[in-house]
Amino acid sequence: MRLFTIIFLATSLLAQTTQNSHTTENLRGLSTPAPNIAWASGTHGTYLRTTDAGQTWQPAQVPGAESLDFRDVEAFNADVAYLLAAGPGSQSRIYKTTDAGKTWSLQFTNQDPKGFFDCMAFWTPDHGIALGDPIDNKSELITTEDGGKNWKPIPPNHLPPAITGEGAFAASGTCIAVQGKHNVWFATGGKAARVFHSTNAGKTWTVAETPIIHGADSAGIFSIAFRDSKHGAVAGGDYQHPEANGPNLAFTQDAGRTWTLAPISPQWYFSAVAFTGHVGTTAEACPERSSAVVVAGTAHAACAETIATKWQKTWDLNLNAVSASPSGEILAVGPKGLIVRLAPNR
């Protein structure tokens, strides 16, 4: 959706380490593919990369993309990454680098003036999918199986129809999620708060209702995450009412067929949700369990196990996206080049 959401995180109990990004651009995309390696992206064609856990960040601009807003970055290592620019018509584009940003190839440019792409996800470095807002009441989806050399549209007749006024949010690049070799889910907001699911990489789809608040253009599901083929989370709310207590967070245990409102309270507006990592590797700001989630929104963000009734940790920062690495480290990005590593007080 054509909404420009600024994300704030709220905290007590924790200290956090601010990292020098060497940029003042607003950062919205974040990818943490491996320990010590992270990529971020944002306004004016900006991307950043670190290979030393954020001790040094290297910012740059994609040549020819200085007017674009990179809302999503999907990285696989220190060298390979994709960028998605969100915007109307031809402003929606996908770029790729295989040499740590020394060169970028423009792989896709949206040609439909009604189109607006929101987010993307990848099963492997070669196999990915990108989501755009509905056109003629059908969501726009494109896939690649050859590393982005070719992006092909999924035929609209393969998708359940969208409700008029339903669409995705390009708030943090997390409105779509993939798992395994073929599972993919995407979430919507506006006039509906639903989750679409395909078990065969987009050939056929089912759709499920969720308890997340919706109805207004500013409300619905903003983010979706899965930790395995069965267990997932959706987060959202109404960004115009960031303090309203939900229902803004829900979980599934059956691959998205049914969704149950989270027992945690309060439930402020959330723009991003992520599972914190694997059991036994120190997700320092959260429980050391793969069932814990971290959420971010314009008034607050917090972290707890999915079965908890109270948040274990909270933050007070102005951020746009949050991501947990495979080793459990939690990074977040925000306006004016802000990058933080969340860690407990010592």
C-alpha cells in the first residue's frame, strides 16, 4: 500500500548499541543472513553492508536509482543481495548484486502504472517471489527460478480474488514469507486482514481470515513470519492509532489455516515481526528459544515467547525494521541512518 510508515521501538530494561551507518537516509529494509553479515536499504537508492557485526557499515547508492526507495533487501551472504524499490508504476523495481555491491543489475521494472510492489522473499538465492498490490482485485505476484534473470507473473486466475480495498503494506519488506522449498504466505490489510498460502510456490492458493484489526486503509496485517512449516506469526494494527490495544498480533500452529489472537498484552501497533533465533544461541534481548518473537511499531516494540502473557523486554527507539540473524542477534534500522544492535544492560 502507498503508506509511508515510520517505526518506533520502545524499551525499558535494556541498553542498545548504536552503530555508525555513515548515512542519514531513512532505512527500511534489513537482512541478516549470517553471523556478522547484514545488509540494510532505504531512501535515495541507498544500501549498506557490514561483514563485522556492525563495527563498520559501508553505505552506497545504486547507480541510476537515486530517486528510489528501497523498502526491502534480501541477502544471502556478503556478496549476493537483492533490493526491491517500492513505488507507483516504474518506481517498483528489483536489483541484484553478486559482487558485494560493486555492480548492480536491474532485473525487473514494473510497467503497469496501477502497480505498486511491496515486498519479496526467497527460498534460495535463485528462487524467489515478489508481491504487489492488487490490480483488478487480484494481487500481483512475480517469481524467478534463475536468480532473477527472468521474473514471471503468476497468472491472476491462480489467485483467490482480493476484496476491494485490500492490499499489502510496504512498511518493512516483511509482508511475504517463505519456508522450505515451496511454502509461501503473504498478508494483507485495508478492508481485510487475511493470509494467502501456497504449498507449491504460487501455483495454487488458499486464503484464511485472521483476527487482526482492519477496515481502515491504515489498518491490517503489516508483517508475517514463519519459523517452520506450521508455526507463524502476523502483526499489524492501525498505524494512525499506535497506542490502541489491538487485536494486533496472532499466531498459527497449522501452517496458516487458522489464526489465534496472541495472549500477550498490550498489543500496540506493530509494523514488523520476526522470530528471534534458534534454541541455545544467545538471542540476548529475548528468551533463548525459537518460539520467541520480536515486534516493532510506531509506539512500542517488545519481545517475548509466543505463549507469554506479558512482554519480557521492551524498547524505546525510533526504528523502521527489525531482524534476527540465524545466531539470534537482533538488529534494527530507522530514520536518519539509525542502526542499533539490541542487547541487555551489563
